[in-house]
Amino acid sequence: MIKNKKINTSSTIFCGSKLLDLSTPVVMGILNLTNDSFYDGGKYLNEKNALIQTEKMLDSGARIIDIGAYSSRPNAKHINSEEEWRRLEKTLKIINKEFPSIIKSVDTFRSEIARRSVDNGADIINDISSGELDKNMFDTISSLQVPYLIMHMKGTPQNMQNNPQYEFGVVKEVINFFNDKISKLNSIGVKNILIDPGFGFGKSLNHNYQLLNNLEAFKTFELPLIVGISRKSMIYNLLETDAQNALNGTTALHSLCLTKGASILRVHDVKEAVECIKLINFAQNQ
């Protein structure tokens, strides 16, 4: 019997002295330091709870902890950089102290926060705007030389879901967006890039499923592909439920994403995502 190839091609991300092996997909655990995130807002605002949740996600198999202090849910309240850093600083420092060897990502679109985060132990910058909301971000990433996760978003968190439209089709426009961003980043010496199509960020329900159905098209970039669909409205609206009851739907779509080339699953529920990867990977290698 001829064995199928693994569900993801071999790739290694260099995070300073740390190496992230993506020859098999991995899980990025979400740590929200916000009070208004759509699913777990307010749970991890203090350092103790944040540490407990970090340890839980690591024990469950997370390879990356993604820390965010700015809520990017639709219509989220805008906060300034001082408030974002106030929420982030102590928790990032204490996680770096308690878990120095783990890979830590910081979810921010601000170059100032990116620089401060890397100075305090962050290994990856996860930018929902791909430099669109801060003209200094690309140059900052170039100087920091850390892995940079770029995501497609149409508009801002405050207006992105106000009837988003794609003249040439969502898949084509998102691919063109990445072509432009990757070219610009490469021209200033940024090569360590990861991409995220941005499910739920300026997309209708149909847009999200068109992206999902054509996810393998993004393999043409030969860059790690991140999927962030965990408990999102594209799942619970279709199932006529809510975020609290969207875990089963999340796992179902994670399975599909893995067969279409996802390298990293960004999730709230680490244990279930790790099990999903194990099962799909084993099945595809028989």
C-alpha cells in the first residue's frame, strides 16, 4: 500500500533560539487579556488566572501561546496603546519568567506594542491588520527579525462586519492581498512570514465558507497557514446556537482545514484541537 503524504509539508519556523517544527500541524492556544472578547472575555485579566490557563493549554499540547490585550471581535471597543500595554505587560513578563522555553505570540497591530512585547519575551507578532493600521509595523518587524503572522481583514474591528463586499470574489482578493504584503515584506528583509485568511474579519457567512472551501489555494505561497475559526459566528450562526455550544462545529471544521493544508490551529480549546490533529494525521498516513 502506498502511504499518503502528511497533511502538512515539512517546515520550520525560527523563533530566535527556539524552533517550531510544522512538519505536523500544531495548536496555538488563545489567551485573551480582555474583558469583551466574544467567548472568554474577562476570564484571564489577572496574572494568576492567566498563568493557570497558560499551564492548562501547555499541558493539553499547545505549542504556541497567543496573548492578546486588544479585543478584535466585531464592534469591539477601541482602546489606546497605553491601555493595551497595561493589560499585557505584567502577564507577558510573568509568563516569560515561568515558561521561558515556550513560544509566545503577541496579538497586536501596533508597532510600539510589538517592539515592547519582543523586548519582554515575545517570539512571534500576530498582526490582524498586516500593517494596515500602523504604517511603522513593517519596518519594526524588519528591525526585530521575528516571525510575523499577517492576517487579512477588511476594515477595522469597529466596522469590518458592516456589509463587507468583494468585487472580484473573496478568495481572489485575499490572495492578491497576501501577494502584495509578502512582496513588500520580502523587499525589506522579512522572510519569516505566516499567513491567516482572517475568518470573520470583514467577511459574510458565505465569504467565510468560500474561503474555507478554497483553503488549499493558499498553499501556493508555501508559507505556514494559520486558521482561526474557534467558536466563531460562522459556526454558531449556521448551527443556530451560540459560542458556548460551538465546540463540536469547531472540531468538524478543523478537520476540514487540516486536510486542506492548515499548519496551525488557533483555538480556545486546546485538548480537542490536538486530538483532531492526531486523528486526521494518523488517518492520512495510512
